[in-house]
Amino acid sequence: MKRAAFDFRLYAITGENYHPGRDLIDVMEAAIRGGADIVQLRDKETPPSGLLAKARALRELTRRYGVTFIVNDYPELALAAEADGVHLGQEDMPIAAARRMLGEGKIIGISTHSIEQARAAVRAGADYIGVGPVHPTPTKPGRPAAGLEFVRQAAAEIAIPWVAIGGITLDNADEVLDAGARRLCAVSAIVGSPDPEAASRAFRERIAAREANDGPIPLRLNGRDTETTARTLGELIERHGLADRRIVAEVDGEIVARSEWGRTPLRAGMAVELVHFKGGG
Ligand code: TZP
Ligand code: MG
């Protein structure tokens, strides 16, 4: 997944303590089949030496499904496992240092617990931010809830992809979406479910239902300000009757492969260039 086209809807994070007796890869595969489009390896128990095998197995799985793969905590592990990026906490290495290690091609996400931290993360060049914990959660003991107010603040002013996290379940997902979230993240509600595939599918349906009611998205198309009710680059291209034509699509200056068009959500303020090649030899 190229950084420029990077976006997602449902973020599934590993939590092996929530599925004793069930295999990590099987559980995460079920989550992906249900619609998780980004997966993070988060494992505070296994020493780094033992994490590489898990990271490689998840890389293989996510590559097979075309899903983004992120490693928590360890940029060097992200590199070794050819992950798409790393997720940092406020106490981990600064974004600038991780960027130097990982280069411009990798995704860097960071957990934020207040709007001030969220603003700082945007300024520091994060590719996405976690917004939470929305509710207190045993998955992150000792971290007080930031609450729905933080979700509302993020919705009002954060322009990069941001995801609500922390204690989100199918019972409270709607209030998080009401507060303005359009990307959800869960550990226990997905991997701790007896049916992670059904859980993921239900989360995706909630998100999709909300998006269907959202208004048009303002963007720049071939240099002109416009708005669209299309939700993905693929839909936009189809609506312009260009799906079967020889075109190159660029988002924010980076070419997006045809295979990614349908999985590239449109966001407010994006610059889209559709270059149509005529003629030929
Ligand atoms: N960061 C903020 S809350 C959290 C993390 C990793 C844990 C979310 O887990 P759950 O089980 O979905 O509440
Ligand atoms: Mg961390």
C-alpha cells in the first residue's frame, strides 16, 4: 500500500490473550475476511526475538488479501518483516526518528489521547492517528478514557486518517460513529469474539451505513475544485466513464495502481489527477 493512497475503515489489532486455543493467523484471517482492511501486530509478551516469526506470518497473510500490515512498537521489526509501517505510542521513539529509519514509503501511525497530541502528531508527519481510548479498556490497563469528546474534536479538525480506539464494541459503535468517527479499531471485540469474521463484517456494515448518509466529499479533480458522492477512487473513475479507458490515476501526486482504485477511499481535500492517454502506436 502506497502511503499517498493509504486509508482504511476497520483496523483489527492482535490480542492473543483474547483467543486462547485459537491460532493467531486463523483469527486474523477471519477478521480480514469479515472486512478488516488493516491489521496490526501488537504483542507486549513475546520478546522481540520471537516476534519476527509472527510478523512474517502476518505479512504473508495480509499480502495474500491485499491488506495493510502494521507492527506496533518496533520500527526495526517492521523493516525486517516488510510490514507497511509501524504504530508508535506517545512514549515510543519520535515520529521523525522512525521516519529516518523507515523512509518515505512506510506508514507511521501514533496513538494520541488528547486533541493537543493529535495536532502535534499531524505536525510531526504521522500518516494516521489513533484517537482514544474512547472508553476504558482492559486491553490498555491504566490508560484513562479520553472519551467521545475527543472523537468529536478529532472529527472537527483532523484531516489525516484517524481511527477511534478503545473499548469499542458492536454495542457502542454507533455512538462513536455519531461522534464523527468513520474508522473504527478494535482488539477484544474482534479477536475475542467467538466469530471474528462476523464481528468484523458487522463493524464494516455499521461504518458503511454511516458513510452512505454522509454528504459529498470536496476534492480537487484535475486542478479544479469539485465535490463527489463517490466514496472510492474506483467509483469516481467509473462515474466519469473512464473505468475501461487507458488512464493513469494519481492521488496527492502519487500514482495509484488500477488494482488499488476500488480500495482507495476519497477524502476531503484530496488532489486527484486522471490522465487519459489517447491514441498510441
Ligand atoms: N490503544 C488505545 S486503547 C487500546 C490501544 C491499543 C486498546 C483497545 O483494545 P480494545 O480491546 O478494543 O478495547
Ligand atoms: Mg508502543
